[in-house]
Amino acid sequence: MKSNEAKNDKTLEDVKDFIRRAARKYNWAVVPDENFMHDLAQGLLHNYQRFGFYQCPCRDSYGEREHDRDIMCPCTYCSDDIEEYGQCYCGLFLSHQFAASEKFPEAIPERRPDEKFPY
Amino acid sequence: MFEWVPFEKHKGSWKEKDVILLALSTCAFCKRGMEYLKNKDIEYRYVYVDTLSPEQKKQLSSEFKEKFGQRGLYPTLIVDSADYQLGFIEKAWSRSLGLDS
């Protein structure tokens, strides 16, 4: 039985607050480009509305909480990616050094193990 | 490859290569990749994989792995069914499309 549950109790501003709070908690920066951040927040909101949790907007998976805990934002791989590349897989969270560099995030290698994917 | 996939077409004047984009509707790098193709006026086909059924996703993944030997990520750019790029890196896409100067 699928455990995901569509929800409609959050707004885009709620998602942006969640992003800012997560960044503060882990001492990361949020990507400074407001359009890019807005697009990612929209993606997270869409996933929340269809799955009931903040599944990473840059990965496709089961859409089921018990299978996708590792890619609930901020994902399990975020800290290691920020340490190695200065950014998370989506480019939403950055190291402060990366954020100050004025570089724009780009694709980085996928750290999620292959066996975690549904197909 | 992918004959059955319900691609949408984005029209453009540049049609020198067959360009396919595998994207997610929620992914900001996918959106940037699409903006890049649009700005270059490149004609391409795309599909938001997250909108496909589980069976279709499985088939798409299987065909991609059979052809290229690895998992597709998002966005994935496929050029002439031969070259591919995982993720949006502008220089790499330009190279695959033969547009780097």
C-alpha cells in the first residue's frame, strides 16, 4: 500500500520559509538567484502537494515516504555535496564560500546509490 | 529508441540534430536547460518523466540504460540518439550540439 498522501496545506511562502530555516539550521546559504530559488520552491511545493512530503525536486523516485527518506529535502547527501562541490544536488543550498563566489550552481554527480532508485 | 514516449515538441529554427530532453516538471536545472535551448532557437522534443506512469518510467529507464549503459538523470540531453549529457552544464550541452565556438 502506498503511504504517500497528497496535501494542500502549504503555500509557496511556507516552502520558502522552510528553505531559509533549513539553511540557517545547517549553516548553509540559500542560492542567491531568486528566480532559481523560486523555481526550486515551486518544485518542492508541487512534490509536497502530490506526495505529502518535500521530495527532492531534482530526482524522480517512488514518491513514497518510506522509500524516499534519503531524498527528503534537505537530502541525506546534501552535506557531503556541499562539502565537496560547494552546492547540493539541486543547487538550492550552497556553502557560504560558494555563495560569495558569484558562481552559478550547475550539475554535479549523483551521490544517491543506484539501488535506492525504483527503476 | 523512445518511439512510444509522448514527447512534446518545442519548435525552433535550428533543426540540424535530433534533440531530446528528459526532464522533470519540478527541476530548476531542467528549466534552465530548456531556456538554454529556447534561447538558441533549437527545435527539440521533451517529456516530463515525473508525469509518466510507473510502467512507462521503467521502460524509459530500461531503454536508456540499454543504449547508454547508465541511469538517466535530470535533465538528460540526448543528441541524435548517440550523444548524451546528464545534468545541465552549458558548455557540455554546447559541445554535444556542436555549438561551441
